[in-house]
Amino acid sequence: MLKRLKYIKTILWFTAIIWITFVLSQVYHFNRFGIIPRHEEGVVGIVAAPFLHGSYMHLFANTAGLLLFGIVSALIEGKNTTRLLAFIIIVGGGLTWIFGRPAVHIGASGLVFGLFGYLALLGFFHKKFSYMLISLVTLFFYGTMIFGVLPGQQGVSFESHFFGFIAGGVAAKIKSLS
């Protein structure tokens, strides 16, 4: 377990890069590089979107979820933490690019929902007691997050939330097969 603590640095660095990008975007207007569904120029957003945020409130909300779910996931995944993050970003972002509404989709919430989905479903797919416990605790304390995958609030990419959650669930299923 102590050996896995070093992988928390991956989450901390990722979060730091998000914050640095936010500060720089105040001058350089990076948010135009978000996911623009079904447009060639929006493909770069599949990877860029998690680093882009529209406001401090948006950034704070995603930072809290990323740190919480990211640190728990890093403790589970160890050296595969970066692989898990990349999988959720690419699969969730790719599905948002294919199926999302015409808009510029930005923010790390797709990744946050992906990590939430991973933790919530890991115990369901992988019948290991510790994973089942993590899933139960995640669902008990954060289960209402699932409503974030439904259309609701204007200006919020429920598609990123939904497809991030799906990507996290697929990652949990893949882990159960290994």
C-alpha cells in the first residue's frame, strides 16, 4: 500500500496542470480547443477538454472530484493510474465527440464521472471484497452524482458526464477480466 502512495503524485500533477492551464487560458483563450462534436477541429478537444474550464467555480468543482476519486483510483491502480486516466479521457471524450450536442464541451467533469463510474462499478464487476467495499462507500456517499449524467442544467455537458461514466465502467470491467 505504501508503495502505491507515489502514484498519487500522478493525480496531483494532473490537477496542477489543469490549474496552470486555467490561469494561462485567461490570457490565451484556450477554451476554443474543447470538444466540438463531429467537427475536425474539435478532435483535439478529446484530449484537451479536461484541462479547460470556464470559471473558477467550474474548476473548483472538478478539482474536488478529481482529487477525491483520483487518489482512491491511484491507490487501487498503482502504476496503471496514468493508463486509467488516459482510457477514460480518450473513450469518454471520443464518445462525446461522436454523440454530443453541437457545443464546445470543456472541463474535467467527464474524467471525474469516469473515475466515479470506475469506483462505483469496480466491486460489481470484480468480486473482490475490498473493491466491493469501495464501490459501496462510493455509491453511499456520492451515488446522487448519477443524476449528473441526465440532461438538466443549461451549459453543463451531461454528455461528458454520461460518456465519462461509461468509460469508467468499461475500465472497471476490463480490470475484472485481467
